[in-house]
Amino acid sequence: MGREKSIWPGVILSVALLSVGLSCAGLPSPAVITPVPFSIAGTVALTEDQALYRSPTWSPDGRMIAALKSPVYPPPRGPITEGDVVLLSLAAGQASVILAPPTVKPESSRDSIFWLPGGREIAFYYYNFADQQESPYLILYDLGSQEARSINLCRCWPIALNQDGSELLVNDSPEGTFRLSWWKLETGDTRIEISLIPSDPRQHQYYDFSLSPDGGILLLDDLQGNIFKYQIGSGEAPTNFLSQAVSPGWSPDGSKLVYSQLRQRGTSSLDYYDGELLIANADGSSPERLILETQPAGMLSPAWSPDGTQIAFLYGNQHSNAILIADVPASLRP
């Protein structure tokens, strides 16, 4: 549910179907689905098929959610890391359009997935190990023209886009170093944001980025279950911000945070697939639960709607999950 970073396999649909899906208010639901027993009363389920979803992200107009979808296989084989990029129309309920640009082969895509400002383009990583592709390409896909352009950007996850869509903040750390750099989409020019030598092999091993709307603060999480804070431009090492927490997400105005508070597995170790969503102030104060009742499965990768009234998130476990949408109570809205 978002901790395994990967690329997406795709089911190829015709350009005509893609165009119709993007322009119509409703789409036909899949003919055959295998229900996933992951649901929460009071939420809306956007997916019901047996799959593993990652990186849900809202379109700027709030009408669609893009995500990575990987198939699920019976044990002992788990879900693959590559997958399809899917568009989920909120107006159409559970229907989805699967993107398969002509330059991208099916089942060779990977998160991070993000929308460029304006909502016309979507970006994602693409691998093709079968053809000995040695590095990932960043694909920018135009939803209107169905044209894709690839950028040989060998910086994988995590990744963040600045507010005007001109630069990416990428982890381009050489061996033995933690380094963040800004990469200009149009020119390919780079500038180093911070470069540190870890004092321990596990130090500065981060897995999710969340850049504040004003571009001033970067939140990062690690596999030890901590969220760190880095002040952009400071050059100072990230500091511990929240414990037993992962998957941070800023509200559209930067006044609130949503994150997954991890529960204990047994008496000591944390379970990354057994968390509940909390909403707090931007400084981490006054956290409150989004879903009041304790749930049997876990919640990860929360994402605010553009108007701040809803949150999409993953609900399930490391084998399969669903994308749900919950209304944010008025008292917790930005």
C-alpha cells in the first residue's frame, strides 16, 4: 500500500475510449469485478477489484484521481511492483480509464504519479526491464492530445513538484550520500538543495515526500515509522517531526496535515499496513482521527481534495487494497 515503490502495467484501451472517458460525465463500470472486502461505513469506494493500488492523487479540478494499479497473485507470490496508471472518475463512481500511451508498454509504469498545474498533463515513471532499459524515464502525458514525451531523468522516488510545476525536487543521492536536487522540467538544469554524509547506513533513508503548498517545508518519512521535517533552503539536516507516523500530506492551503499513525505489531515492531489517519495542524499539534471507529485494515497514502473537503486514501494490507474517499469534518477542514 505505497511502501513498495514501483511502475505500472497497463491494459491498452483505444484512443477513442480514452477520449470518451475523459469527456463524458459517466463511464461504464467494469463488466466483471472481484469484490475486495475493504470498506468503511460513511466512505465512498472508488475501486472494488482485486488489486494493489498506490499513490492516489487528485486532479486540480477535483474530478478525477490518478493512481498506480498492480495485479494481485495468489500466495506465495505477492503483487508485482510494476503496474498500470489508472484514472478514476468521481462522477462515474467505480469506473476507470487505464492510460497506455503509445510510448509506454503495458505493465511497465511506476509511481510517483502527479498532475501538472492546469490538469492537462499527468506524469509518472516508466521502466522496461524486458528490453534492458537501464534507467527509468519520466513520462509526461497530455490527456487532451494523448501525446506522451519522455525525459531521461534517472532519479526515482521519492519526488515532489513545486507549486508552479517548473521544477521537481528529486532524490539523486550518490552512494554514501544523501542529496536532494531541484531539476527544471523544461531545461534539465539541476541545482543542489542539500547534500549530507549519513553517520549511519540507515540514516536519511526516506520513502515519501510531501512539499508544502508554499514550497517552504518538505516532510519525509522512513521505514522506521518517523516523519521528518526539512526547511527548504536551510541546508540543515531533516529533523524528527512525528513518531510512529508515515504518508504525510498537506492540505491545499498548508494549514493542516493528514498522515497515517502506525499501530504496534505485537509489543514492539510497527506495522506499516496497520495505521489510522490523523489530521493535525501544520505544526503537528492537536491531531484528531479522521475515521472515529477502529478498523481491521490499515490506511495509507492520504491525499486532500483541491477544496480541502475530502481525503482519498488506500485501505487494506500489503496484498490488496481499495481507494476510498472520506469527507473531512468541518472542524478539521483547512
